[in-house]
Amino acid sequence: MPSRRQTPRCESQVDFKKRHIIKKATGTAKYQEDIVTPVSEQTITALAQLAQTSKSGYLFENPHTEKPYLGIKHAFTAALKTAGIADFRFHDLRHTFCTYALIATEDIRSVQVAVGHSNIHQTSKYAHVLEGRKREVIESTGTLISTLVDRNLDNAPKQRYQAAGIAKKKPGSAPVLGTGGRKFESCLPDH
């Protein structure tokens, strides 16, 4: 069974063609099966450069000893000190990724799957970053509705119905809400 602190090997834990990293199953309750994580083009390029310069076959090796690093605690602590950052844990990088992914995609379900959360509740703690988007969503929707209503105001007699979002299909028929009596697709703005 591989050690939890095992450094990734170039050929067995990174698929450079498919652009993903494979975390091998450890047999523990949490890691019964291999976990395959897609990585960005930038990440796979950086990992490929590390693999090309590796003398030991490991991605992260000490340049002085050419042996794999077993952990990053000391390097991470030194980097924080150099950057003047206090009160920051390595796991905070995962929180940062989740937050940025949610801002970038606005898709909580996709972020949940991407980071391997077993349920949506785990991911929902990052949803607060989307609160500021409420106003933008309301404004954008209002603009769309105004555009649709304005396009339907093509003559004065229908104007009072259409301004209220109501139109009559035919004389004497019941009013129809929202579409000006036309198919909805014909009311959409041109792109």
C-alpha cells in the first residue's frame, strides 16, 4: 500500500496526453478506488517540464539529493514567511480553488464534482461568493424583458396589453401572458 506522503511518479500518476492526475487507491475507507483529477493545460505543461528534468522519476525531487520530497510542510512554511502571509494552511489553497471555480463557472454542481465533494452541502459553503451576482441577474433579466416588450409594441392599440405583458391571440380570444401573442422565439433579441 503506498504511503500517504508518497511523491507522484511521472509515468504512473500523471497522464500527460489525457491531462489528468491519478491518485492511486490506498485501500482506506476514503480511497477505495483510484481518483482521476483533470488538470488545466498550464498545470500539465508545468508537470511535463518537471518530468523532463527529473532524474529519479518523481515529479518533485530535491535538486541537491535527486531524491523525492516526502512532504512540502517546510517548503510551504518558508514560502509563506517569504511572502509575509500569516495564518494560512495548505488546505486553504483548496478553499481558494473552490471559491475561484465557483466565481468563474457559477455552476455549483460542476465544482462539487471537480473537487470530489461527496454531497452538494460541502460545496454550498462557497456559494456566498455568488450573492453579489443577484443584482446583476435581476438587472440582466429586466433588460431582456424590456427588450422583448419593446419589440412587441409595434402598434398603439396593442400597446396597453403588451406593456402589461398581455396580448390577445385573436379578436375575442383570451389574453396570453408574456409573448405578445407570438411564439416566444420570435420575440428574442437578434444576436
